[in-house]
Amino acid sequence: MNTRLLAIMRKEFIQIRRDRRTLAIMFLIPVFQLIMFGYAVTTDVKHLPMAVLDRDKSAASRELIDTYQASTYFDVAYNVGSESELAYLMDSGAARAGLIVPAGYGADLARRGSAQVSFAIDGSDPTVANTALAAAQTIGQAKSAEIVQAMLSRSGLNVSDMPGLDVRTRVWYNPDLASANYMIPALIGVILQVLTAMLTALAIVRERELGTIEQLIVTPLQPWELVVGKIVPYVLIAFFDTMEVLLIGTLWFKVPINGSVALLLSLAGLFLMSSLGIGLFISTVARTQQEAMLLAWFTMLPSIFLSGFMFPLAAMPAVLRALSYGIPLTYFLVIVRGIILKGVGLQVLLPQVVALAIFGVAIMSLSTLRFHKRLE
């Protein structure tokens, strides 16, 4: 490595060290994002407050209520005496679900072996409502199967000898269905793109805004040396932040890493070509650091919402799903989740790797050419 390139890299590291705001963005923002997304952005809906209207007051009704209470999905927070009281709790948001056990529930079970109850769910939040609905149905079906099994046992019949379909489910890769195991690996891609795109653009625009880039141009530096010298420090910092997220995710959130960390870091370097190219392109468009930051966040919004980071691609309309294939982060999320959660290798991820390579070379080449023209 020639001395001119080392000199510009050393200069950039000195500027980073002196800029406390940049240091905070580089090292504290990834930790803040990890904690925020790890705890706040979750689809694990548990311990929903539930209001119960028990008009039967029998042992059977209390057993049913205890079954819902024993699950991790519902907590019996209110015992009410009327439907209007239950409706008020649901309207105010104090209760997110309501169980109504009619009078005669226990007698119907004893006489016919079947009975009906009502279960109300607050549907104002579809994510919570879908989980609560599935949980309520699952608990009800399990209780129903328990009742049928008890009746057959009293009749001297063995349930295992009865005809029917026995479906035994098994969840692969994420047995506990923990949202953190899904979100935290994806944060690696988001942090890499945010940091490298925004900080690279800011670093170059800052030189132009302060008038020092003209001083660099008149030096013996070649244009490619200036580009490489400016972006390499941020590449190293991005890899440091990647290891930071992996360590915190593994040690604090207990996210298992089932694949090769070396492969993950190698493909992260491939993904950096795209994000660095985006930052370099922004630096050729923006005239001030404020403009550069706004443009960097403008490019981030489609990446966050259309890449599969927060919302599954399969749930998107066909038009938006087609747009998502033009976002490099879409492919890297498949890679990072595949390596960390599934432990897959390069052979399985080859289509995503090829797509990232094409995007990286194209974006970096176009941005570098445009940057060279601005220097000229």
C-alpha cells in the first residue's frame, strides 16, 4: 500500500477521532438500535390483559378460566359482572380480550359433553389481534380435546385407538419463535447500510463544504486513492460494528449463530460495495452535510420497508414486491438470516451472492465515475 493512500487514511482517522458526534454515531447508534429493535420491535404477543364475565360460577367454568390464565398469552386482569362493564374495559383499552362464560356451561358439559363460550378480541391492532385469535382458538381446541378424551376414557375407550389424523409439528431454525432471533441478524444489514452510506457521504461532503477537497485535489493523490482513502476507515468501522452487534446479540439476546462467521463477514464485505457506492453517489449530489444526511435517510426508507426487514415480502402487493428485488439489502437479509438462523453455506446462498455482486459492481462503478467527474 503506497504512502499517499496511508496518509489520506490516517487523516480520515484523525478527523473521526476529533469529531465526537461522529464517534457517537459510529459506536453508540448500533447499540441503541439493537436494544430498541431487540425489545421494542417484536411480534411476540404475550400476557394480554383479559376481562372475564363468568355467569356460570361452576367448577367447569373456573377450570376453563384457569386454562386461559395458565397460558402465557392471557392474564385475567378483570372479573366483571356485566357485558357493559366488559365492553367499557375493551373500549378504554384496559382489556385487550374478553371471555364470556354463559350460565349453564358446566351443566351442558356434564349432560351433552359440549358447550359454547364467547371470546372477544380487540382488533384495533391487527398484529396483536391475529396472535390473540390464534392463541384463543388453540387453547379452546386443546381444552375441547381434553374434554373429549375424558369422556372417552369414562366410556372405556382408548383415544389412541380412535381413527383420525395425528399431525405432529416441529419448528425448524427458531423453535421458540422468538422475534429477536429474526430481527437482530437483520440489524447487521441495516446498520452496515446506514453507517457506510451516511458517513461516507458526510465525510466527502464535509471536505467540499470546508473547501479542503480542493487542497486534496492539487496534491499528488490520484482520484482512486482519494476515494479509497476516504472510505476504507468507514469499512473497518462497519466491520467493528458488525462484530459488536453479533456479540451483543449472542451474549445478551441469546441469538444462536448456527453458521460460519467468516462467511458472514466475507459476504458483508460484498454488501458494503453497494452501500459505499450509495454514499459515494450521495456525495456527488449533496452540497452540504445536511443534504447528505437527508438523502442518506431517503435511500434508507425503501430499504427498511421493502427489503423484508420489518415486513415479509410475501405479504406485500406484487408491485412493491417487484421493487424490493431492486434493493441490495433484500438479498443480504436472506444471507445473514440464512447463515445465523439456518447455518446454510455458500452453495445455498449463491443466487443472493450473485445478485449482491452485480449490484455492488454496478453501483460502485457508476458512483466512482460520477465522483471522478466532479473532481475534474
